[in-house]
Amino acid sequence: MKDQSAFLTPEELELFDDGLRLEENPRSACVPAMRWIQDRRGWVSDEAMEFLSERLDVSLSDLESVATFYSLVYRKPVGEHVILMCDSVSCWIMGYETVGDHLRRRLGIEFGQTTEDDRFTLLTIPCLGACDRAPAMMVDETLYGPLTPELIDEILDSYGEAGS
């Protein structure tokens, strides 16, 4: 197997290995390790998965299963800002369709897509744990809700998106 340590800089590799030493079992570090790489690279590439497979002694298929189970592990590049639109029952009851349609029209993309300028990626998430603020969405680490089309416009404007 080829040396995957070239995937990270020597400094990053040292930080990665320091974090790994904190785990009782390196296999239990799959999700934190993917998130660690994603925080530095923006997503978890095939090259990153090969590196993790070797470093954690976990098969690629097992890693892929973990990555596809967790909706916050991005296996393809995402925009500068990731918008997570909650599609839970509470959000549906409180107007998910109306605000979701407005958000998609405003950005000019569908769920699972990234705007042409790579500023926003729009994804759904099963639950944000914000039923009291339904319908809700998160942009990066900031939670918003209850959403209205007008609030969505304000939010996007605050991120510098002119919209249509």
C-alpha cells in the first residue's frame, strides 16, 4: 500500500496522531477523524478516506458506511457556507415547503447542490433539534428560525448573497 501520510503536512500529521492517541481504540475515531479532516480540507475526499483506512486500520467500505450514515460528513466539495434545512415533521407542519421553496428559488439550486459561485451548498438534515423554532435551518454553525421568506432573504443578504 502506498504511503498515505503525504496527504497531510508534517504538522497536520503530528496533530492528527496526537488526537488519535486520545482514543482508546483508533477505530472509534472514525467520525472525529473525518470531521478533523473536513475542518481542514472542507470535505472528505477519496484520498482522505484511503489515508484514514490505513491510519485507523478500518476498511474503506466500513469507513464509507460510516460517512454515508452521518449527514454532516461531506464526501464531495461544498460551498463556502453550508445551509442545513431541517426536514423533520415539526418543520414540515410549521411551513417547511414554503420556506424551502423560497430558499431554493433565491439560491437558484436544489437540495444537494452548490451555487455556481461556490458560496452556498444547500442540504437537508433530518433534525436540528430546534422544534421550538420550526421551520429551522442552520448556516455553518448558526441556527435560524422560525423561518419566513423575509427572514431567509435577510439571512442570505447578511452572508453577502444578492439573490434574484
